[in-house]
Amino acid sequence: MAKRDTAILEIITAEKRVEVTSLAERMGVSAVTIRKDLDALQAKGLVQREHGFAVLTNPNDVGGRLAYHYEEKRHIARRAAELVPDGSTIMVESGSCCALLVRELADVRTGVTVITNSAFIAGYVRDAPSLSVTLLGGAYQPDSQVMVGPLVRTCAAEFYVDRLFVGTDGWIEGVGFTNANQMRADAVRSMAQAAAEVVVLTESEKFGRHTAVPLRLDGKPTTLVTDRGLSADARRSVEAQGINVLIAGGTAD
């Protein structure tokens, strides 16, 4: 993604609704150019155009969250994709980093099967012939666009994979990764039982947040993939729990 596109996303994320003419002036380009940029971003599901304005897609769903720190998330997704060889089968829970991971796999891998409880992710890569998607059943949460509940556990138990990729909402010292939603946390635990390893994809800023529901992965081998903003203290805290840390480099990946 071009630097101008990243700057546009940062502005719209901060202000939520911005005049197209104002964006063109601030970017130092013509209105025609900024409209082309916005069309490209809209095609990726990151923004919407309406009556001379550019607006963020619903910030409460995965599509809206994709625009926030998009470049950091994309680098994290690329680093995580290195863990997935051609022809493999993985599980993926919901989240913007996870959605970008699956998009990356669709672009650079062949023969990968993704088992997911995310209806958003299933739709996000519906145009990818190189990727197969199996959607787990369950009760549907409209905002997060995921399946949750006992049926997720039942469906996940029919599989066993090398890796489950998940997002997280926060971190608590001595407790571990956390989620803001109890039903989604339970879905992660259910899916983790069907995987040899859990890989957590998240921006480093999540280590400044405390959400209420511990994921409690019960000693499952775990790897964290995050960005270069991870502090030394946070890294020590993570590694003290036996979690492997992979850092996504901005220009190297």
C-alpha cells in the first residue's frame, strides 16, 4: 500500500468522516487522484464514499477495524504467513490481523485450507480460487461476524491442525492474553483444543490494554506475532510465560 493510502486511512480513522476535497488538499493531490485512491481503498473494504465524503466502514466490525493501523497489521499478517506452507490446513479465529493473514495466504500460497468461525473472513477471500474455506457452525454475532457457542466446540472437535491463528484484545501480566467478549474467548478455547499450537496476531499497542476475559490456553504451545513497537518489558512478560515472540519488520517483510 502506498504511503498516501496509509496517510488517508490514518486521517479517516481519526476523524471518521472527511470531505473528499479536504483530503485532496491535505494530501497535495487533485480531487480526481484522491477519488481514485478512495475507490481502491473502498474495493478493499477499508472505507466508503458517500456524497462528497469518505467515511470509515463500521468501526465495530472487522471491516472497520482493518483500516486502523493497517500497515502494522499487514506486516504482522505477512510474518505470520511464513508459518503456513503450501497445501496446509489451519484454523483461524476472527480479527483484523487474522483477516489480513488469510488474504495474504490467498495471494501467496496454493492449496491452503482455512477452517474458521469468522463469516467475515469467509466472505473476505471468496474471490480466492487458491484457498479453501470451511466455516464452523454456531450462534452468529453480527458485529464481530463470528460464530460462537457450543456448536463451535462440536464442529471444531471434528478437526486437528498444526496451528490456530487468533487475535486478542489485551494482555494481563501473569494472566496472559485476554478478550473483551466471553463467547468469543470460549470459541478460541474450543478451537485451541483442535490445534497443536496457537499463534496470536496483534499490534503491540494491545499490551497497554486490559480486557476482562482471559483466553486461558491451558499450556498450549503459543507464539506471538507482533510489530516492532513491543516494549522490552512487554516482551519479557510474554516470554516469561513460555511464549515464543516473532517481530514483523516494517521494511524487511
